[in-house]
Amino acid sequence: MAIPRCTLIPLPEHQVSFQVDGSERLRWHFGPRYPRPFFYPLVGPLSGLSLTRMGHPGAPDHDHHRSIWFAHEKVSGVNFWSDKTTARVRQKQWLAYQDGEDEAVMAVRLGWNDGHDPKELLEQEVFAAIIPVPDGETLLEIQTTFRPVAEQLEFGKTNFGFLAVRVAKAISAFFGGGTLTNSAGAVGEPNIFGKPAAWMDYSGEQPGKHKEGITYFDHPSNPGHPTVWHVREDGWMGASSCFAAPRTTTKKEPLTLRYLLHAHRGPLDAKRADEVFKAFSRRSEFELVKAPAKHTAFGVKRKG
């Protein structure tokens, strides 16, 4: 049997390597030593270095910025953003590791607990797909659903949440001379912060004079699309779903969000970013299916 091009390799220390043609493009970390899971690195197509970093380049009180991660500052009043609270997000179960020629998909279930009551506030289901595109570039497609344990739950008004990205120092605007641009063509934090956009891009020059970056896309099916963005010149960007108002989710109608990260070569090509956005907009959702093949409990397919 031929080995698929895209593979997921479980590793020691609670990690999963996302590989294309035997080379790592991304890694998932879910060990209990950290307050919440995260992805690191997201490998650049030219430099071979991570396009993201762990922590802030100049502020030690930002160690909760772990590359690419899920968090929210106000979950029924509980702060799941800071490391200084008892709130924790834990991976409860991996559901599927599915290899393939065109994409490899991981499905996992997370639990959000305030650290005081043994009962969780919510469960989070995550699908993460690594999709290779030409010239060594990578797409990371993320679909996540938040299901409250109670009948309903409020995510409070805040800039912080749900999917955050801390870029590498070299491509940040302040520390590395990188450029922050949105889908409307606005450039720089003062022109972008708090403004709606279909996508956001951070691009710059990595060591070795390799120009590359990350474009972060908000799916049209997401509530409030185009989302408002929380961005900073010091090197981070996040789709801010609760920027203007709180958002309530229920057991009957859980909150599902879809995002795409494009690790691209060269500076931003806005025309190409629009094309990637259109293609992402047309892709159907992931769903978990039971026992698609012998010796497996669950598999993943796209709806429709």
C-alpha cells in the first residue's frame, strides 16, 4: 500500500507532527504542562523556519502567546486567556488521525475547566487539516465547535478570542520590519485595528533574506463575517469574534468557527489571497464519521 503524501505522526510528550512528503510542516502540542494546547511551529516555505513564535519578543508577561492557539478572555466570566488564572483547556481525546494525498486531518476533543469546579464549562471539537499547495506552501484549515455543558453559555465582550497567531519576530512590524495588511488594502496597526476584513496578512523577511508570511482568513459562514481584527505591530493578529458585543452559544446551537492560515512565500499577493479566500469559501465543513474502515473508530469527511 502506497504511503499517502500527507501524514500525521503521533510523537512522545503529547505532540502530533503534520507532515508532507516526510517533512514536518506543523506540530500540535497538548501536554498537561501547558495551560492550553497550541500549534508550533508553522514552517515557512522558503526559510524552513517557523513563521510563528512562542511568547512576545520583549514582554515576559506575554508567555501565554504560544504561536497559534485557542483561548478567550471571558467565558461565563472566567479568563481562559491569561496563564495567571486556574482556568485550563485540556485535550480529552483524539478522535481521528486521517492521512491522505491531498490533506491530512486531525480531529480532537478539548475540555474547558475553570480550575475550581470539576464540571467543565464547555467542550471544544477541533478539526485541523494540513493541505499542501505548490512551491512548498502550506494551508492550515481549522474548524472548531464550542458546546456548552449548561443549556447556554456567554462569551463576553472582549478583544481576546478565539484563534490567535503570534508571528515570528523577524516578520513582525516593530521587531522585524514586516508588514501588516488586510483584505481592504489597509496597512499597519492604526489603520487595521478594530476594522472588519475577510483576511489579514503578516509578511516580512526571515533570516537568509527569505520573504514569506501568513495570511489568516475568516470563513463567510462565521457569525459576524467579515470579522473585526485585533492586531498589533509587535507581531500578533487575531479574529476577534466578541470585539463589539458578547456572544451566546447553546447546546442546541453550538458555536462553529472556521479559519484558514496560508503559509506563503514572498510578500503578500493580494490578488492571490482573494483567490485563496474564494476557494476556502467554497469548501464544505468537516464532519466526524464512525468506523469508515477496519481497525478505526472514527474518520473525517467533508459534508455534501
